[in-house]
Amino acid sequence: MARVIFLGPPGAGKGTQGQLIAERFGVPHISTGDILRNAIAQGTPLGLKAKTYVDKGDLVPDELILDLIKETLQREEAKQGWVLDGFPRNVAQAEFLTQLLALLQQPCHLVINLDVPDEVILQRLLARGRKDDTEDTIRHRLGVYREQTAPLIDYYKKMGLLKTVNGNRPPAEITDEIQSLIQASQS
Ligand code: AMP
């Protein structure tokens, strides 16, 4: 059982670590970025609305994301726990999530803040080469992260849930540390 939120700038390794941790704990890995990219690829109504924002590196409007998260967290699979990757992305989303989890009586155990220096992030994202990984878009996404998402570090610190992990190390070491932190948060 684990209910964990991954926080960190684009390229910090939230996707990779989120996936590995979800596998180790046998819980779903919920990535709003993956959900949006799939919706765009399939041309669903959500995808059509989200595309211009995702292409530019802006956050999609909250109303497109909040219902989706609510529905996903109420599914049967999510009763065993979850790893959230890419949500919440701003204070309004975090407040919505806090209320939703209280309502579902499924409190979050831990928020992992993956810390990676900016220059490493830029190199990683340029090497990854996703459609929204051009240099201009990366800079824009880092700006969006600093302005809208980084305040969540304080938000979760105040709630006593935040653990910062050095994300600039071999991936297996990072996964082991996160696993220990989750286990410690539950004992
Ligand atoms: P990610 O894969 O998490 O880096 O997300 C890729 C893109 O999807 C972001 O640049 C945003 O455009 C969009 N996105 C993902 N998650 C959210 C969210 N929680 N709120 C708003 N937009 C999001």
C-alpha cells in the first residue's frame, strides 16, 4: 500500500521513478501527462482541448484535469494506493486533491520532491526529444514549473508530507531511497 505524490521540474525523473515505485508497491502509476498525450494521439474531446496547451508547454486549464483525477482516484484499482506523477501542478489543484482525499478517506502518505539542477534538466530533456522538448518549450515549461508548481513544495512541507530526494544520481539508488522513505512513512 502506498499513496505517493511525485513533485519536481520536468525532466527530474518523475515518470521513471513513478513507474518503478508503482511496480514495487503494486499500485497504479497515474501520470496526467501520459493521459493527456494518449488523449491527443487518439483525438478524443479531451485531447482536442488539451493539444495547444501541451504543445506550448502551458498547463491545461484545471477544469480539464480535476474531473479526470477525481474519476481516476475513485476507480477500484486506486483503492490499493497510487503514485501520482504530474498532478497536482498548481495550488488550486493541490487544494482540490487534499479535499478529495479527505472525502475518500485516503490520505496521501508522502510527497517526494525530486531535486535536479537546471543544467542537468536541460540536457536530459534535449536528449529525450519528445514533441514538447524543444529548447524554447523546455525553457517555458521550467518557467511554468517555477511559477505555478514550485509553491507546492512549501504547501506540502507545511502539511508535514514533503521529502526531498537528490534526483541527480543513478536511478536505482534513487528508487531504493524513495522505497525506504515510503516504508518509513507507514511504520
Ligand atoms: P508531463 O508529462 O507531466 O511533463 O506533462 C506534459 C504536459 O501535459 C504539461 O506540459 C502540461 O501541458 C500538461 N499537463 C500534465 N499534467 C498537468 C496538470 N496536472 N495540469 C495541467 N496541465 C498538465
